[in-house]
Amino acid sequence: MAEVSSRLQQEDKDGSSHPNQEQIATGRAPGSWVRRIPGRDWLLAGIIGVVALGLNLYRLGAPSLWFDEILSVERARQSLPVLWKIVTTTQPNMALYYFFLHGWLNFTALFGLPPTEAVVRFPSAIFAAMASIVVFLLGRRFLGLAGGLTAAGLYVLNDLQLVYAQETRSYAIQLVLLCLAWYALLIVLTSDRYQKRWLLCYVLAMTLSVYVHFFSLLLLFAQVLALGALLLLPTPWRERTRQRLRALIVSLLSIGILVTPMLIASRVGSKTDWIPIPNLKDVIHLFLTIGDDSPIYVFSLAVFIALGLAVTVLTFQSGGRRLLQRASLIRGGDDAQVSHYQQLLPLALMLLFWLVVPVATSYVISQKSTHLFLSRYLVTVVPALFLLVGLGLVVLRWRLVKVALVFCLLLFAMRYVPTYYANAQVEDWRTASQWVEQHYQTDDGMVCYNTVQGCQVGIEYYFYAYPTPSKAHFDADSPGSFPWVDYDTTNVPGDNEQALDHQALQTYAGKHSRVFFIEARLSNTSQLTRVKATEAWLNQRYHQLDHIETKIITIYLYDTGP
């Protein structure tokens, strides 16, 4: 805390800080790095990373994996030739993540670690903590210490990013790559040092983010629009952007060439038909989701963002400056302060494009056949939102007011963190699967419906993640059964409806003394009606020995012997 205080004391008495001539020329925020990152900033970055990692690891293995996570593990555990066929045939999205997870599972297997919940989620927790560090470094460089700490603190405590910090999906690694890409791009626009290195970093990070998730293409589109705005609008960065135009075009073309294989692979067709077409209520719901479902918290964030944008715009107009003086947001005759706020406008534009363009573009695209408007995809705008909140804090002059407001915002955010952990469970496959393993006997059979919705693959994951002496398994001739890998490599599901065919069930039951009938993830009323009819037939014909029921899974054990 003493180190943080000493950094803050470099600001003037009313809490504002002003750029020197070199900072005005380069677009650097006050107190940012001129030649290198100060050691104290690395220390703060490390502290933020440790706090984020602690939150990400807390109860990491407690919730059961849910269907999407189980699919990640199922694909990643295949051999490399099979995995290659999967990503080039039906599942190009998240391809790089699947290969990474494949390597991780093979690495942990060397130490005898089975692919349990904590093991398969651990990389996401690490990547999410890294993203928190990059958010701080970006804010620290361009907004100053207070802005960086505010943005990173709110980001670390955010409910939505915590969700994907603890999921076996690609969103955490996508976030760290996107944050790195934006960070590198902003440095290219504002610094003369190591231009080629930062351009290379930008190209690599942006390219890899597309291979991790296709939605990153919308972030690339946002960057193109933002650069176009900087080229056209009379901001302090316009001349510098024009000077770098050729290098930026080469970088964007390079990204386009490098992601072409993924674009070609994506011709297999959209896999997002299950996402509903959004309306304006869904936009409101998105920001409520980001804001921990608290209208007051969301409104507070919006006020900070609006304040930051308004101040940076008004400083370019004489009438606006007078208005800011009357509001005591700037001092009369303080040209350095005005110049500082003007330098923040192009940064604000970049962050605004990062926030708005993916939301607006996915909303428009989703009105047609390709549905993309989903909070798990739009978690990619969360860093920009909190950096804009940090901007709103920076334009306030009064240090005590800043501290009080940041404290209130952090309290708001912290208040909802326990709620996240209490509701982190999405689907509980573990309880039902372990119940089967406890009751399974050598001659038992198992039938599962709806396998297309993950019934069989969900149960099977827990069979191999937590093996028991019972060696419970699905038989190859089980009605409606098919390996998920066959679906992934052909895009053709097995005959799932056989699980509800009475003749097929009777034939299968004749081979076993007991049969487990499992139903899970029923997606519509028609399926529920047919399942209930099959239950009635089974109850009429066979003796029910036991059953278990959770929110998404119901399992009946029948005595099918003579």
C-alpha cells in the first residue's frame, strides 16, 4: 500500500496529473512507461494476477462439468489424427483450444492425473488470470495507475468473466489473446519504440485468437473500424495513425492470410442454430449479465463511461471547456490538463469500438441464419467496458472522491462474487453418473436418451474420469447408443430414437438381468411426451428397483429378468 500511495502522490494536489511534452507527443498517459515498465508496476500486476488466480481456483473442481465442457474433453482426448479430422470436418471453431487441451491432458496423464473437473479447467483459470494482468497493464500505460487498478479490479471481480475462468472452454484463452492484441495495437499507435516487435505481437495474438474462437473476427472488424475512425477524425492520434498506415495494412492483410484456413474450414456450416434471434431486450439483458444482474451497478458503470467520454469530447470545444470549468472538472487556464484529456479521446474511441462493434455486429448478423448474439461470446467486450470505467475515473479531479467511488464500485462487484460460486453449477452429471457406478452389476445394460443432446457422452465422461471396479459402460448394441466421436467426424448422428422403440428395448432387455434407463437434456415437449410413454411401458412390463432424479437427468433401474 505504501508503494501505491507513493505513486499516487506523484499527482498534483487535486488528484489530476498532466503530461509532459514527450507524453503529449507520443500519446502516453501520465505516469506511464517511457522506456520500460517500472518494477513497482510489475509488482502490482503480479498481485492482481495472484488475486485473480485465487478467485479462479476457488472451488474449481466443485461443480460438475456440463455438456459443453464435456464435449471439449471428449474431443481433446482423441488421438491427433482423429482430432484433426474433427476440426477439419465438423468442428473448426475452437480448433486451437482443442489441440492445446489435448496436449494438456496428455501432459497431466504422465503424472497419473485423470481428467477430472479441476484438471481440465485449470488452464482456463491460468489464462483468465493472465488476462487480468494484461487489463491492468493496458490501463496502467494509457490511463495511469488509478485507471489501471480500477479497470483490473472490476474485471477480476466480474461475474461473467469468472464463469469462463472456470470452464473447460476457449473463452479464457481467447480473452488473454484479444487483450494482448489490443494492447499491442495501442502501443503501435502511440510509441516509436519496437514498432516491428509490437506489430508482430499484434498479428500473432489476433491470428491465434481467431483460431481459438471465430467470434474474434468481430473484434478484428472492430479494430479495422476504429483505425478508420482515427484516420478520419481530427484527434491527436490521426497523424501518427496515418504515418503507420502502411504497416497497419500489412499487419491486417497478414492476419487475413493467416486465418484463411479457418475461414475455409468454417464452410461446414453454422453450428449456432440453437441460439435465439435477439431483440432489444436481449441487449439490455446482456449488460445486466455483465453487471451481475444489478441495475444500480450497471447504471453506475454507465455513468462513469458517459463521464469519461463527455469530458474527452468537450475539451475540444471552447464552449465545452467552459462547461467543464463550471463543473470544476478542469481548471481555467490549465492547458496541460486540457491537453491530457484531449490525448485520451482517441483511446476512448478505440475502447468504445471494442465495446460497441461486437455487440452491434453480432446483433445484426443474428437476425439472419448465423446466430452469434450470446453472452459467452460477448464476454470479449468486458475488458473494454471496465477500461472505459477507468477512463471515467481518470477525468475526476478530486482524489478523495476517486477513492470513495472506486471503493463503492469494488464493493458492488465483490458483493456478487459469493453468488457466482453458489450458482456455478450448470448441469450436474456427476451425481447421476456416480449413482449408476454404485449400483451397476456385471450383467447390467444401459439405455440413454437423448444421446444427440449429450446423454451418453455426459455419463461416459464420469465413467472414465472416476473409474470404479464396477466398470460401468454402454454396450455397442444399446438402443440409441453411438460414440460421440462418430458424430463429430461425420456430422451424422446415430439412430437416437431407438432408445424409445419398445421392440428394441424388449430385445435388449432380454439380454440383461437389469437395465438402467437414463433420460437427460430433453429439449422439447414432444421428446418429453415420448419419454413418458416409454417410462409407462417399462413400468408396466418390468419391476422398477430404484431411481434417481436431478434437474436434468432421471435414471430408472429395472429388473428385466424372467
